[in-house]
Amino acid sequence: MKRTFNMPLKGTVQPIENAGNEIFSEKRRGDGFLVSPSEGYVYAPFRGVITGTSPTKHTIIIEDADEVQMLIQVSIDDEVPLEEAFVQHVKQNEVIEKGELILEFDPKLLEERGYSTTTAVIFLGKTFKKKKTRRRINRSVRAKVHSD
């Protein structure tokens, strides 16, 4: 099935294999691509529900009505303990619209502190999901996404 989506951020696209982090370059979480951002804004690539966020605010997972999940991780570094560089505009289980601003980040601050701004955009594989919990969430996600 062919899918279309908006680019979640502006910048230069690179193959995922170029990531210096093996988790991404070896596609352990799924296939995708990298973006070298030209600005510090991340937008929803499609209508869906936020199914995951990180405590450090640099990672967001979005799921659409067909249960396709996209992970967007600003900085391909393993850990980015720099919460002040990120502002999340969404919360877990929130329904979002295509094109909605979901995350802001400060590229200059990240680079000054030695972190990469290269962003991974990954389509998560089915093995990433937790089956029982995911089934329950998916029923409500489909209801939320299809309402309106």
C-alpha cells in the first residue's frame, strides 16, 4: 500500500544508512530517512494520535488510523539530556492534525552542547508494538482519528 505524508521538518534528506548510530543505520526500529534540519520546527506529517514521547522531549511517535507509526527523533544521539532545547506542543494520546506544529527545538543550543541536529524519521516495524496494550489503544485511536 502506497502512503503519502508531509515532511515533518524542513531540511536536506539523507539515507538512513548515513546515521552514525547503528540503531538507525541498521534499521533496528524500522526503515526511514534522516533530515538535516534548516530550522527548529517539527510538524505532524499526517492526522493521527501521539502514541509516544520521550522524557527528554526529543522523540515523538505518531500513529495513523491504519496503525502505521512514525517515530521522529531530533538528534540521532542516543541520549540528549538537554530538555531546555525542546518544547513539545503535544501530549500522549492527543489527536493531531496534518501540518500541526508538534515540536520546537533550538538547533544552535544543541550544536553548542555537542549534539547532532540530524533528525531520524522512522516507520516503526510491527515488532516495536506491545501487543495487548497496543490493541486496546488502537481501538480508541481509530475512533478518535475517524471522528469529525
